[in-house]
Amino acid sequence: MLSGRPEHRGPPELFYNDQEARKYTCNSRMIEIQMQMASRAIELLNLPEGQPSFILDVGCGSGLSGEALTEEGHYWAGIDISESMLNIAVEREVEGDLFLSDMGNGMFFKPGTFDGVISVSALQWLCNADKKSHNPAKRLYQFFSTLFASMIRGARAVFQFYPENPAQMELITGQALRAGFAGGVVVDYPNSTKAKKYFLCLFCGEAGAMPKGLGTEEEEEARNTVQYTDARRRHTRKGKERVPMKSRQWILEKKERRRRQGRGETRPDTKYTGRKRRPIF
Ligand SMILES: C[S@@+](CC[C@H](N)C(=O)[O-])C[C@H]1O[C@@H](n2cnc3c(N)ncnc32)[C@H](O)[C@@H]1O
């Protein structure tokens, strides 16, 4: 019986042929899911607010994850092994610079090029040996070590991926740490079979606090007394209702984002949060 996992069906450059690449990119459910996961990966990058960054999208495919970067106002470059996927990205006139390349052969960018790296649904492909010459552990190490060099110090790399089993998760994390990164895996909605998602969050140089997974008890605690609604979980995407700057709602959202991004200590929310102060004189 054929496995349900695409990476078991053949090498990525053959699996994502013209027909599959088109089918993938035209599927509205797929578009929604990939964009959502890309937005969450961008959130976990913890980029400076209000200024564009230069981001690498590894396994960018037809540019769905890259579009989330464009929507957030960032510049990006993408690499992918499938020519068919990249052709569709060109056809769709995505904003990023595209490179046809196998991540297992390593990155070829100048040192310190990227302010951050995202990758959505691609990393697990590296755990397969599609050729006799392929050694997954070596390819992972080659990838992570060259990626590390291409990032600025203090930047993060966030990979949403589908580990097949705990051994695979250990292999991936182990090779990333060997290559010089700090960090680990953040799991969103760990108790939901459908919504559960794995994000490998890597720190280049300075290790920060690990972000909290969504839908976990830790996150629940961090949110403290904040009333939680779906509207406040939405990312800065088109169609988001804007809340007035410096309003109580704006401050609560900002603090919640900081907690989710794992940015150090954030003061607890109280009834005084966002309250206007009287002038001193
Ligand atoms: C499920 S698609 C995701 C594409 C895109 N990130 C998105 O969110 O729509 C996985 C992509 O990873 C790419 N990929 C798999 N193995 C790769 C490798 N060794 N090097 C570069 N890209 C690879 C595939 O070609 C495919 O385009």
C-alpha cells in the first residue's frame, strides 16, 4: 500500500511535476493552510516591528508561503528543488527572487544575508535518501551549517514540518544544534489531531526564550487574565480590523504577541493596562 506521505512517493523534483504543482497551487484549502502556517512561522521569527526584513523561504514551491511574507511587507528569496513549482511561482508573479536548488547540497548565499528564514512543509523531505549517494544526516548537517552562515547573528529560522516519528524529530534537531543553532521544537495545539503543528525554532547566535505553542497550558497561563477571542489571534493580513494605536486593545494584543513570540518578560495584564494617565501638572 502507498504511504499517505508525499515524501514516500518519490524524490521531490519528480513528485512535484507540472501536473502536481498546478493541482497543489489551485487547491483553495491548501492555499489557506499554507498561508496560515507561513504567517505563524513569520510571527515566530520575532522580527523588528514596522520595518521590512529580508527573509529566505526554503522549499518555497509555487510561492504560497512567500506570499505571506509579501503581505507582511517583507522582501524575500526562495529556493526549491522542483522546477515545475518554481515555474508556477513565476507565472503567479510572486515578489521573491527564486533559485532552483537542492537544500541538501547546502546554501550558497553570502554570509549574513538574511534577517530570518522560514520554511513551510519542506524540511521532512530531507530525511529521505532518494539516491544511493544520499545520507540524510549528512545532508541535514550540510544544509543547517551553510544556512547558519547565511543568516545575520541574532536572526531566527522557523521551520513548520511534519516529522514522521520521534527519531526523525531527533535527527533533524540534533543536526541543527550540531551546526551551531540553539532552539528546539514548538508544538501548537498539541492535543488536537487536526490542528497540531510542529515548528522548529532555531536561533542563530543569541539564544532567546523559546516561544510558547498555541493552545498549550503554558500559553494559557502567559495570557493570564486576557479575554481571548479568535479576532485577536488573527495576524496582520489583509482584511484585519485595525485597532486604534495605544488603545487598551492594541496594548493587550501587542503583549500577547510578545508572549507568543517568546520575547523575554512581558508585564501581566491588569485593569490599569492601557489606562490614560493624568498629566503630572
Ligand atoms: C508542500 S511543498 C510547500 C511549498 C511552499 N512552502 C508552500 O507553503 O506552499 C514542499 C516543497 O518543498 C520542496 N522541496 C522538497 N525537498 C527539497 C529540497 N531537497 N530542496 C529544496 N526544496 C525541496 C518541494 O519541491 C516543494 O515545493
